[in-house]
Amino acid sequence: MPVLEGKGLTKYFGGLVAVSNVDLHVDEGEIVGLIGPNGAGKTTLFNLISGALPLRSGTILFKGQKISGLKPYEICRRGVARTFQSIKVFPDMSALQNVLLGSYFGVSPGMSSMEALREAKEILEFMGLSASSATRARDLTLASQKRLEVARALATKPQLLLIDEMMAGLNPTEVAQAIELVSSIRKNGITIIMIEHVMKAIMNVCERIIVLHHGQKIAEGTPQEIVSSETVIKVYLGERARAAS
Amino acid sequence: MDIARVISKRSSALWAPFLILILLASLPLCAPQYTIILLTTIFMYIVITVSWTMFSGPTGYISLAPAAFFGVGVYTSALLGLVLPLPAIIGIGGLASFCLALFVGALTLRLRGTYFVMFTFGLVELLLHFVLWWEVNITGTTGRVVPTVNNTKVFYFMLIIFVILMFALYTIRGSRFGLALEAIGQNEDAAAHTGVNVTMVKVITFAISAFFMGAAGALMATRWTYIDPKIAFNPLLSFMPVLMAIFGGMGQLYGPIIGAAIFAYLEEFLITRFPYYYMLIFGTIMVIAIVYMPEGLVGLIRRLLKSSTEGRHART
């Protein structure tokens, strides 16, 4: 059963077509990669799913229920969490407080403070951030801030997690750690859609890849199918990718 | 020894406000009337500034609506002063402002930044001119007489409003609601995507802060005996809390209190000593304060404390 289903998703910015008639479906437990050149509409698609932007036309179903038209907080409480491409942690709050907010207001809001605190600490531990739980978010390294965003999203107890460029700007060691984290999040039963330019990460963890170009879905398939697809090579990956694969 | 120091520090932090409060409450027994009136005014400014900070501090939405909410309280008092006892009037004044803020907040709190500032200030002007129009054209008056209440009673009620306000502020700060409010100020989008109903949190806090401004207005009206729309909706009262909070420093809970207290006293002092130059001196002090104390008085005090302890460490 698909966790997420989008039909005919369309969004214009003035005269510019940002996302055009995109259909997508994501099954439970999958990790789906979303790739494409800059300006292809990847982040806009995330914004449509999470409710940050209203749809021009089309519908989005989450677990069979319509979520398009709902406000971001309502979508979050249904079980869809996200991270941001440009980091949006709460800079003057501690890492723990950042995560606590997710526990307090996520899918199960009525939680007791003790319970929320315990859970937030567990998530920080899971994300490898327990050592800096009292640190202000602004003082964390870039890699840690990105992990904190994921931690905060996880604290809302999502069933579907949208990760927007978690690996950009990280060094190779950090990328390897991030890849591991993504796989272990999936092992906890959370479905993931990730936007990523680091192809190594995409190829390693994704079962299926969707390619966007000029707001349109131009290809979809397993990593192997994508790297050998003529259209994808032409618009995005380039000849070197074929040589490498 | 360290533990002992920590404990004594903590209990002094708890007891100091109580002591000050008891001292203040027993003041009318011995102090002259003038002191009581001055203190009432000072506490009025403290209440308005602290309730302004309650919303605008964490969220960063600069509201210039205090004069509107205060004025609604003033007019409540003018309309009901003869009919109801004082506590009821204060409560109704507060509730009227609360409802107005709920309504206005639901309309405007989607606005961000400058637009919100402009709208809130527009609200003051709108109410001022609406009431003026209403009084002239419908009721055929310009001003109203408010039944007076004795000074000590007004002082005590202002103190009670202040205590309730501090209690409310403390409760909000320590709660998950307060955490959400802070998150909204730091990144509203992220807060919304973390499950916070940002509009509701903002509107409710805005309304709670308006409640205290309305209550203060309803109470203060009894001291003025005569009011008209220009007195009730004095735009200056919208700017005062902003200036006082910045002057005191918004980083700490007590910053706006100190700021408002000193500012209010300064105003009284300058008006009585230099009635012609008071605005000029006032403005100069404000400019100097902003240039040299960007974090307000509290920031300055902390810096001084820090450098003095550091100096001590360096010597030993």
C-alpha cells in the first residue's frame, strides 16, 4: 500500500512552471531518492507535500487520506516530517530543546514532560548528538546542525520523512555517517524520500529514484536503471557517470 | 562550601522578590501620597512593558498596539465605572482587550515584519478616531468623567495585576507553550513543520498580553477622573513599552521591569524639574542608551559583573 500518493501535482511561480503534472507514489518502508539539476523543482515538490506551499492543482494522499490543502502543522501531526535544505534549526535553543519541541507537538502531542524528555534524549543519542545536547544549535558544526534537523523531525514521530540535501557540504567521513543514519532510520520503520546531489549516497541507500527536470518527472526506476538511462545522462548525470558505472 | 553558596543564592533569588513585594505592599502605611501615586504610575508602565515583552520578546513581532488595548480598558472604566465595583471593571476591561486582540490577531498575525508593525499602529489610530467620531456624532460628548477611587486602592490593585502578570509570564516561559513561542521567534517555518499551530500560539499570547494592558487601562482611568479619546488612546503609550523594554534589556525576565521602572521615574523627574526640555533630554538619553547599551541595562550590568570577576580571577 502506498504511503504517499501524488496525482498531477502542479505549481507555478508567476509564469514559471516549478512542478508540472508530477505523479508519484511511495510505498511503505521504501527509501526513494529525488534527483535532478538545480531548479528542477525538487524542493518545491517537498514544499508541496509538507504544506509549505499551496498546490496549483493535483492532490496528495497520505495513507489514503487527502493532505493537500492542510496547514504544515496538521500535515506534520498526520505523520509527515521534513528537514530543510537551508538549515532551519532554532539557533538560540539548545539541541535538546530543538528536539523536545518535536516531541511536544508532533504526532502524539499530549505526552507528559518526562516522557517527552526521555524520548528527545533517546533521539539525540540515536543521532549521535547526546554530547552536545546542552549546546546552542547555532554553535554546532554544519554536519551536527543537519543531524539536529533530522532529530527534530524524528521527534515528531513521522511515518514519512522528507530529507532535503542532508549531505551537501559534508566531508566524506560525515557523508558515510549520514548514509548509515538514513539506513538505520528506515530500519525503524520510517519511509524516506531524500533529495540529494551526492550520487554515492543516492546509489547506496535508495531503492528507487525519481528524476525531475524543469518541473517534470523524466525518469523513475532502480539506481541501475537510472544510471543507464539515456535521458537522465543527457540532462543530469553526464557522460562520466556512465563511464563510472 | 560551593553547595552552600549555590543554595543561598537560589533561595535569595526566590525570596528577594517576595521581600520587595511585602515592602511595597506595606508602603502605603508610612509613605506620603505623592510616592504612592508615583509608584502606581511606575507599576502601570511596568505592567504594560512586561506584558508587551510577553508577546513581542520571544516572537520578535513588534506590536505597536499597547495604546489600543490600554484605551479599551480606559473606556470600559468610563462606561461601567458607576455601575460595577472596581475588580469587575478591571476584569471586564482586560477581557474586552483580550477579545479585541483575539480578533485583530487572527486577522493580522499572518502578517510578518514591518506589515505587522504598521497594522498594529494603525489599530491605535483607527480606534482613536472611531471613538472620537462615535462620541461626537452618536453620544454628543467629547469626554467622560470616571468615578475616582482612592490612591492607595489603585496602588494595591496595580500591584495585584503586576503579580498576576509575573505569574502568568513565569508559567508561560516554563511551559511547552513558551517553548513553541520561542521557536516561532527563531524560525517560524520550522516551528510550523514541527507540529506547532503557529497562528494559534501567536494569537493566544497576543491576547493574553492585551488582557493585562486592558486591565491596567481600566484601573488607571479611575486616577484621571476625566478622559477623552485622545487621552485614552495616546499613541505615545504604544512606543513607551518598546523603548522601556529595549532600555532595560529583553534578554532577562527582569530587564523590562528595571527598564520601565527607571524610565518611568526619569520621566516624572524630568517633567517636574525641566518641563520645557524634558522631551529633549529624554530623547538624548534614549539615543545614548541604544548606542552604548545595545543589550540594555541588564546587558551592561552583566558585562560589568563579568569584567569585575574576571579581574579578580586575574589577580589571584
